[in-house]
Amino acid sequence: MDDHDREQQAELARGVREELQRHGVVGLATTWVDNSGITRVKAVPLARLEHAAAWGIGASPVFDGFLADDSIVAGRFAGSPVGDLRLHPDLSRVVPLAALPGWAWSPAVRYRQDGAVHPQDQRSVAMRAVDQLRQAGYTARMAFEIEWALSTSAPDFVPAAHGPAYGFTRLAERSDYLRELLVALEAQGVAVDQIHPEYAPGQYELSVAAEDPVAAADTLVLVRETIRALSLRCGLHASFSPKVDASGVGNGGHVHVSLSGEDGNIFRGGSGRYGLTEPAESFTAGILERVPALLAVGAPSAASYLRLIPSHWAGAFQVWGLENREAALRIVTGSSGATDAANLEVKVFDLSANPYLTVAAVLFAGLAGMTQGTKLPEPVDVDPASIAEDERAARGIRPLPQTLAESAAAFEADDALTTGLGVELATTLVELRQAEAARFADSSAEQIAAAARWKY
Ligand code: GLU
Ligand code: MG
């Protein structure tokens, strides 16, 4: 960020400010998501927007060392109380918040005081991954599926709907709330694909259209904070925690990804299995091979491992399959005419993850698979838990890590991911995951679920 950029940003801010004033906006809340998946915020009144755009808003680098409970891990590259970063709102993504009248939102990029991007800025890492993919000749479209559990009280979880799973009763029980949510998201320019009751009591799901990976992560932040804010306005509490209750089905944060090369979507029209092209197979194989390591990014909380259990649709085995909801990776082909529909779904992730790191890590893993020409094993078309253990072993079907400590070790050993994210960020992530694992080492499932319930 040099003087010319600062002038440009200030000029842009003047236009944005006028537009926001017309919408009755008084303050801009600009966010980044920390390494533990918490969306942190700084806000300025509109009168300071121009200055914030040109010079950024001060924010300590100590946040890189935060755990979800706000305790701080003093690591090799993070967690120091010394220094300052500048938070620059991305003015191209500013949107008035329909559920928080008077407020607008934008994601931020964190810069150093000398104007260079902070090497541990997660959104910039996602941009770098997109860039590397472009250099390899592909563009990605991604989307997060958003599941949440709605409660009438806190801290105890009391389901806000009692009807059967996926039952119309549940829609009727909360029809005003769900309608207001659709209205708010439409006003914010979010393209909602679907909204419906999920399996667990009080659980709902919303899916959005696929976009550029960084935009998909931004949209997740926007949708999640809209759901949270609207729930509070309605006297309700939304939890995106992987496991609101120690038992039962959890909240996932499944990630969909498709890639386009010169000839369009590479997840269809190929000569490989289920119509995959060869690069799509290698991309998928690169991710499949790294699922244990990827969990340190996409399933980063102790509560994530309460969710990742067999036969709960979270995908607890390192397998892939066509439309298999018990596979870590699910190939979705869609109806034959819908060219956009064919994609890969990573089921194992949840919403305690930082979405920017998630999209970056998925792309780095897939890219490594393409570069190395990684081959896919045989797909699995049943619930792997239904296969006898000795047969699973014979077929090379492995269970995924059952603890955060195991995922952290797999991540630390993975060159593609640690190089992609950069040594500073990768080191910090390992330190944080180890600290989170140690913090909950002696906790019961109930204690872990209770600690995570209102953090995410
Ligand atoms: N709630 C499940 C999970 O924890 C996913 C259910 C579904 O397949 O949509 O991921
Ligand atoms: Mg679902």
C-alpha cells in the first residue's frame, strides 16, 4: 500500500460514505476471522471512513495468538503484545447490515505499518491460493453450507423448534424468523439457494450460490453474522458450534468446490469416474490424501472431534464417493444439464474454522495433487462404518484423526499446506491447535460442547 493506493482508497471511501449515508448507516464494522475461527471486529463512524480506508484502523498482532476462549498463546510468530497492524476495510465488499440497522459491514485485510500485507493475514492467504490456481490455468468456485442450531435460551441449549427433522412443522414454528432472514439476506445481495430445517432439534441450514473462493469466505462471515444478529433481535440464540449438544448430530460447514479450465467445469464431461476429468481426479486426490492434515484447518476446535464420528453424516473416514454422505469427500454430479452442479463437497469441515484458511488450504491441497499427479483410490459407496474392520483395513479405508492433536501433527508434517500458508502462519496454527488440544485434554464431551456452544 503506497501513497497512490492510499489516495485511491480515500477517494473510493468518499463515494462509499455518501452511499452508506443514503442508507442511514452510521458506522462501519470491519472484520477479520482469527486463527481459532472467531470473527473479530473494529468499527468506525462514517466520518472516519476516509481515514480508515487510506491509513487503516489500528489492531494488535496479538490476535493471531488467540484461542476461542480469548486466552493468548505466546508463540514463535504470534501472540506478542508488541507492534501494530493496520486493518483496511475492503470497500468493494461494503454492505449495509439489514439485521443491524445503522451499521454496515466489510471484511478487512491486515497490513503492516510499512504498507506491506501482514504475512499472517488469512484473507490475503486465500487470495494467494486463488492466484496460484490461476497460474495453473484454473479458476475455482466455492460455497459454504451453513448449519446452525437455534435456542430459546443461553447458556443452556433449549431447541427453538420441536417438530420432526426436516419437518414442515419446524418451518411453521419459526416462519417469521426464517422469512426475515431471507429478506435480510436478499437486501444484502446474498444469493440464497436453499433454506430448510436440518436433522437435530432446533437445527436449520442455509446454502448459498458458489462464488470466487475469497468471496465465498466473505459471504460465510456475512451470512453467519446476519443469522446471529437476527436471532438476537428475535430473542433467540444461534450456535454454529460443531456440537451444540455432546450427543446427536452436529453442525457442519461443508465446503463445495468446482474448478474451471479452458473447457469449462473439470468435474464433468471427463473420461474418469463419474465424469471427472484427469485434473479433477488429481485435485480431489490431493485433497483426499491430506484430509487428516486439513482437519487442523477446517475442524480446528476440540468440539470438532465430537462431531466427526461415524454414521453422523460428517464423514469420519478418509474416503471419497459419489453422493456418499458418510465419505469425507462427496462427488456431486447434479442433474446432467446443470453444468455448474458437478462439484466436490468436503464434508468434514465445520464452522469453527476460519473460512479464508479453509478455502486456501483446500486449494493448496488440490493444487499439490494436480502437480504431483496424485491418483484416487477406489471410491466407497456405503457407510464405511458398515464395513467390518478387517475388510476396511484390507481395502485401505482409514478412520480420520479422532483428536485435534492428531490433526495438528498431520498438518505440521504436510509440506504442501505449510508452504502454501507460509511458515509463520503454519507455525502459529500448529501452536494454537496444540494449545486448544491441551486445554481440553481432561474435559468431558459435555464440558467441551458447553465451552464451544456460544463461541461460534
Ligand atoms: N449435520 C451434518 C454434519 O455435521 C450434515 C448433515 C448433511 O448431510 O447435510 O455435517
Ligand atoms: Mg445439511
